[in-house]
Amino acid sequence: MPSFFPSRTLALYMGKMFVIRSFAVLALLLLILQMLDLLSESDKILGVKGNGQHEILTYVGLRLPQLAQRFLPFCVLLGTLITLVTLNQNSEVVSMKAAGLSAHQVLAPLIVASLAIAVLSFTFNERIVTRSSATLDRWQAVNYGKLPSGDEAQSNVWVRAGDDLVHADTVSGHGNATVLTGIEIFTRKGGELAEILRAPHGTAAPGGGWAITGASIFDVGPGTIRQMGAITVGKNIRSDQFTLSNVDGAGLSLLQLNTAIDELEAAGRPVAALQSILWHKISGPLSTVLMPLLGAVAAFGLARSGALFVRAVIGMGLGFAYFVADNFGLAMGNLGAYPPLLAAWGPFFLFLLIGEAVLIRTEE
């Protein structure tokens, strides 16, 4: 360790410069992106009767964590380039090289700082981003109307039971504790709609099926409505058909998503796409560690050679190439074309090798 960080003062100086610039870029970028995002969403929010400034601020509070999660690695890349270009212009990198530091030793403070940012990013994603994503998805599902209560509630859930379709405005709970509200059951006979059952509330019945209250049935043929009161329906509809019908990996923490994957596997459903998202919850934050390596090309070479700007562009190009490859790999994983591990970790290790190769070539 002492040989890896020959100077504690130098390491703190570079690490502090890198962190401040990265988060300064993040703050500026979030301000711009949030303003642009509000331009497209504010009319939808304010178009709902009763919505006002409080709902606008609520949207901002839910949307900002998502933007921070998505653009943090990009801001770390820009922070790396700004830091290294500044050091190069001031001939500080030349001084470090003259003192006997290797390229890896020059970058070591930035890599350690980026690793700390990765840990912070993972914690932030698990504790804040997942909750805000789940809440925002539920709010958007009701078109920015009244926000459904309950941290685990799902909105606008559709389930197919044979030829029939079942719709619930909200679904909360798991297993025998599953609760449905705003229930609609569309019964079809011979391929045609025969009747529509509506009920405000329903729970899992002890003997199977669903105990609903305040039920009414609209007969499509004669056009009449029958009041049914409290009845039990859907003997062949399981609770997991509602709770597992729309598993959103972005709205679940690592442990919650792993539990959902186990439940889906037990139900015999495909889980490859969710497994890709599960692994990406780890590889995504770790991508910040790659940014100093990919942007390192801007640190080496004489500033007066006139190629500093070109080197900075090359570093930015490598960073953007990683983001493209990462999104492509995740998309292929969601489609099932790539195995989950390859989809999540393939771009990371590919650009780790590319960054090392460029760094070694630059040092030579």
C-alpha cells in the first residue's frame, strides 16, 4: 500500500479535486435535466383536478433520484476528464512522472475515490432510488391522480384466467394477504364478451378464489345490471398471478428482486431478464470505477503538444462507448439473447481490458 500511494498528501489532493468536480458536474446536469423533464410532465400533472405546486415538488422529489442514478457514471467520467486535463495543463502529471510514479500510481487516488462513489451509489440506489421508482410508476399508472397508498401496492394490474380477463386498480400484499381494489372481471363465452363483474374490494378466500364485496354484474346481451353483494369468484385465479404479473426490477431492492425471481421460478415463469437486472444492480454502480481508467488518456502526453483536446475527446469517446455497450448488453439480456451474467458484466470487463490496454500503451 505505501508503494501504491507514495504520497498521502498527493493522494488526498487528487481525490478531493476529482470528487468535487464529479459532483459539481452532477449537480449542474441534474438541474438542467430536471428542468427539461418538467417541461414535458408538468402539463400532465397540473391537468389533473386538484394538483398544484405540491404535486410538482412531489414529482421532482421522485424523479431526481432516478436522474442521479442514471447519469452519475457519466458525471464521474466528466469529472475525471476535467481533473486530469487540469493536472496535465499545469504540468503536475509531468512532475509526478518525473518523481517516479507510474501511470497506475497517478490514477490510484481517482480509482479509490471512484470505488467509494460506487459504494455510495449502490447504497443510494437500494435505499432511495428503488422506492422513488416504485412510487413514481404507481403514480404514473393512475395518470398523476391520487397516489395509491402502500409501499408495495401495484397499480393497473391485468390477469388472464382462461378466456376471462381480470383487472384490478391496485394490488397490495402477498399470498393469502393479497388485497384487490377496483376489481373488474370480463367474462367471455364463445370468444364474445358476455358479462362484466365489478366490485370495489376483494381478498383471498380461505378455500380458494376471491371473496369480493359490493359486487354487481352487467349482462352485455340484455344490458341489465344485477346486484350480487358479497360473493366468491375466481377459484382458479392464484394470488401470485396478481403479485407477480408485473415485477419491476427498477422498483425493487437487490434482496426484494432476488425473492421475486425465486417466486417466479417456482411458478415456472421466465426470469432471465430480471436476473440481468439483478446483476446490473451491482455492475451498474461499479461502472464508476472504470471512468478514471477510460479517461486516463487525457492525463498523459505533453499539454504543449497540442493533442490534449484530442486526448480528452478520445477519453470521452471511450466512456460513451461503454455506456452504449452497457445498454446494449442489458437490452440483449432483457430479450433473452444474452445470458444474465454476460449481459450485466460483459461490457464492464471488456472495457476494463480496453482501459488497461490504452493505459499501458500510453505509458509506453
